[in-house]
Amino acid sequence: PGVTKDNTMSYSNIVLDDEHLARGIAGRPMEYTPALIGAKRGNVKSCDTNVDSLAYWNEPQGTRDYTFISPFGDNHSGSKPKYLVFTADKGGFNNVRMSFEIILLICAALDRILVLPPDQPMYLLRNDGAKKQRGLDGFFDMDGDDYKKRVKYVTMEQFIRTEGHPGGQFPVPPERMYDLQSASKVCAPSHGNHPCDLIHDYLVQHAITPNITATHHQCLVFDKGMYEKGIPDDQESAKQFCSSGNRQMVYMTKQMQKPQLLYIQGGKPPTRMLSHYYGYLHFTDVSIGNYYKRYIRDLLHLRHEIFCAAGKIVKFLQDAGKEQGFSIDSEGGGGYSSLHVRRGDFQYKKMKVSAEEWYKNTEDVWSKNEVLYIATDEKDKDRFFEPFRQAGHKLYFLSDFTALAGLDNMDPNWMGMIDVVVASRGRAFAGTFRSTFSGYINRLRGYYGLSMKDSWFGQLDQKDMMQEWHNVNLDTYAKEWPDAWMGIDADVAPSQDIF
């Protein structure tokens, strides 16, 4: 079937039920979202303050999502399990996140068991002197009941214990077992004890690495007809999606699904997975594509401790804004506005502009005397942001909330993630173009139901780019766009009139 456009949305008919499932402007009237039947809005667990308004995900998901069976799976009753193993991206956290989103969805669509890599050092996430190695579960909430019920995964240590014995699918020579088991828990990049190469060499021996890459020149299409019969159900939809940048169209096939062990080497250029998942993966059946967008929104979110700390800061900022006459919105956001000003080791030098330019370019975005929260890696914050203070704004930074949010007692590698959540709740937001950090802030703003008409960039030439719905599948990480959040609880593609 062709893509159906949903023209039912207008400001007047956006409604929220008691659980706020519709999510402001991103939502649809409940009668158009059968996937939400049985769903409830999530909450932030184990927090000594009620900050549940920050929980944008559903937990549990709707009944239909719980019973969904992928048409691209190949695990028959009694057959041996199939696995997907991977290496993480070698960049910063948001690169790791983007890559993991793609890999997680490929694994889920193929109905395989995901094997998590060993803990290892991550770029720019080495601020905890007591623990230099990290796993993905150190940042994402993989302990929740919904995640464990819905995501089939094992650790590398469990995988080798299960399948590496002599009778397993992928046996390990006895003389290598001790070293491999040690490296499966914690490994070093290329030197020292238990190098990660031990794991890599073992996987290469037993696995097939598919010839796919989430770079500018390729897109991966899931089409039921092509997968089952070799004839696509909706070739036009696939062509339209992949035409951005004239990318090579790769269909998921049964031949690609056939190996018992797939190995996606997400950290190496030939098979790197650096893209937004919705700009690389395309499901020609819109209802299936939206199912997987909900899968990411509802199941892959940051740890509750991060939202708890961020929520305390948001409450403080909103109280400060209330004193200036600013109110919060129906979803519990606003009351202040926010910026992300990237100043550190940013490879796009033209995006690093002076504070005077930042203020001049965004002056019309802020209300008079509005409280501003600034997420930044600028070292001299007092001096650099003086133009904003001179204009009458009260400025706050993460470092102002060390005591209030208990930051000294938290993993220091979480600080940037707390920044993301706090910045995402502002009434208006101005970010740094080409920063995946700013991009994720806009993604969360979309999940919360905020309009992209209140999102901007601090660079003048790119200032208004969020004001139009551009599917930038070619320039895959310059920014995020509404495909990820608009109308994803429905079964049809959204109109692009309101976002």
C-alpha cells in the first residue's frame, strides 16, 4: 500500500487524555492512535522528587505493540537462536547512541538476540577515575521491566558462556577460553590486558558482516514483499526515501537474514553506522515504521538517575521563571528557555561563533528578562556569556546545581546527558548546527510535544533551519527532524503542515 497522508491534525483537535499520551503537537487524537490502547505514560523511578513530567516514554506500551511480530524474523520453533553482535561507534556519546539505535532496530526487525559489547573506554566519557570502562547499560535504562520484556539481549560474557562451549554454535578453542572470557567482561582498545581484538577475532571467525553502512551513500529498506517474494510491495516509497542524495538502495532479504551470527562493525568506516536511524532505515509499511519509532522512543531512554537530577534543575528554573511572570505549558515544560553553545573540540570551526554573535543572532528568540539555561563546554562562562547578562537575562549553568541535584555523587560521565534533558524542556531553544548534542535536545523536545517553530540555531545562516520540515537524509547528522517524533503513534504518515 502507498503512504497515506494524515490531514486530521490541527491545533484545535490536539487532545491529551489523562495520561498525556498524545504529547502535545507531536500527537494525534486518541481515536487515530490504536497503538496507544493499553499504554500508560512512563514515570521517573527511584527519585526523591516527583519529576514524572520528564518521562516522555510510554511504560507499558500499548497492547498491540506488545503482541507485534516482525515480518522479517526467522526464528522458527525449535530452531537454534540467531544473534547480532556489534562494535560501538568510536566517537562521542551521541555518535554511540545514533549507531546503537540503528543496530538495535535492525536486530529487533530481524528478531535476533542482541549481544552487548564488553565494557571498554569511550571517547570523551572517561571522567570517572575509578572506572574508565563503560557499557551501554551505564547510560541507557536497560534494567526496566519493559526493556527486559521487549528487547532480547545478552552480554558478551553470557553469549560466550552459552555458545562458546564445545557443543555451542560458535565454539572457542579451550586454550583461548580464559582470555576470551576475561575480555568479554572488560576489554582494552588495542593494548594492555584482555584487548578487544580478542573478541573481534573470535567474532570474525564465526560471523558474517553484512555489506551495509549508514553513511551518506546508502539506505536500508525493509519491505515485506521484497523479503518474502523478491518483489517489493512499495518500490515508489523506497525510491522516494533513498532519492535524497541519490543513495544506493539496499533491501533487507532472507539471504541477509540467513547467517546464525551477524556482526555489524559499527566503529569501522566501511560499515560505520553514523546516521539518524530514521534517515537510514526505511520501512515501506508506515505502520511498521512507526512501531519501530515508538520502540526507540519508549524503550531506549537515558537512565532514571539522569532524569531525576535533571528534573530537580528544571523545577528550580521554572520557579525562577515564575518569579519573572513566565508559566509552564500543559506538558510541564517551559517557564525558561535554553541554549546549547558548543565551544570545545568541535570539528566544524565555522559553527563556533562569538557570544556577541550568539546574542545578536538569537535576540528575537528570547522574551524580555527571560531565565536562560545554557548547556555549554565553554570554560570561561562568566566572561563569554556577558552579552546575555547585559541584556537582562538571568543565566544558569549545570555547575550552578551541584548541591541541588547531587551531581557530586553521580557518574561524572552523565553530566552532558543531564544538560540535554534540562535544555530540552525550555520554552524556546537555540542550538549549535551540526552538533549531535543539539540534535538530541531537539529530538527530546519533539518527544515532549514541543513545536519546532520554537527551535533555532545560533549560527545566522542556519538559524531558521528547524522552521521547515526538511528530511535531510543525505547530511545525516547535521540536525534531527520531525520524522522521528511527529505522529508516530498513528498508522499513517503525518502531514507536514504542523510541527
